[in-house]
Amino acid sequence: MKKASIITAIIAAVALAPGFGAADAGHGAAIGKPGDPKKVTRTIAIAGSDTMRYSPSEINVKRGETVRLVVKNSGKLDHELVLGSLKALKEHAELMRKHPEMEHDEPHMAYVRPGETREIVWQFARAGTVQFACTVPGHLEAGMVGKFKVGT
Ligand SMILES: [Cu+2]
């Protein structure tokens, strides 16, 4: 019995270990997908600052809409905007904490150094909420989160 539960634990650990990428890809469908720049209907400017807030932090979009997010860092620290579910964002933040040197640049994220501006072209697929956060260590925890309210 004890042996069986240890084996179960090992299986669970193995299943979870490479699961980060897989889970992320799976949830990618729920949050939408990289958009076609030709189909952009709206440009939305979002600024991240050292007060650990985004401005604006709540944005209404429509299901199926393709938007260009212009992410500006108006602070003196590095910031980032990563789209995802809160769960995936927390996992990403944890990964960043363990591997601060980690290079990561995917279509659903924009890493902005002080004074920089970067863009994400994104198409929202489902009605509901798509969250975003800064996964620079400590920032999400300090409240650097925001959300898109995807309407029909
Ligand atoms: Cu930040």
C-alpha cells in the first residue's frame, strides 16, 4: 500500500515535470492565439510602472477580436506582460523565480526594459476573462495583474 502510493507520487511528479509547456500550450487555446497583424481592429496601450500596477488594468474586448497591445514600461525596473490564466501566470512566476536568467519570448508575452515599448498582437477566442501579469519576481505578488473581459 505504502509502496503503491510512492509509485503514484513518482508517476504524478513525472507527469507534472514536463507538463509546464504542455499545460501552457493547452491553456493557450483558452486565452486565444497570436493574431494576424492585418486583422487588428484596435490598438490598446498598456503601461506598466514601478508602483506594480498596469494602466489600464481592466480592458473590455470582444470574442474573436484581434488587438494590438502596445506595452510600455514607464518605470525604472524591468516589467513584463504575460497573458494567461492566473494559475498559469503563477506557475510562470515560480519558474522565473527559479531561473531568473531564463530567456523567454513567446507571442503571448512582452518583456519590456525601462523606457521600452513592445507589442503583442492577440486574438481572443472565448468569452470570459483572460488575465495578464508581470512575472518578474515579486511583481505579480505585489499586485501587478490585470484582465481582459472578453464579451460576446
Ligand atoms: Cu513588473
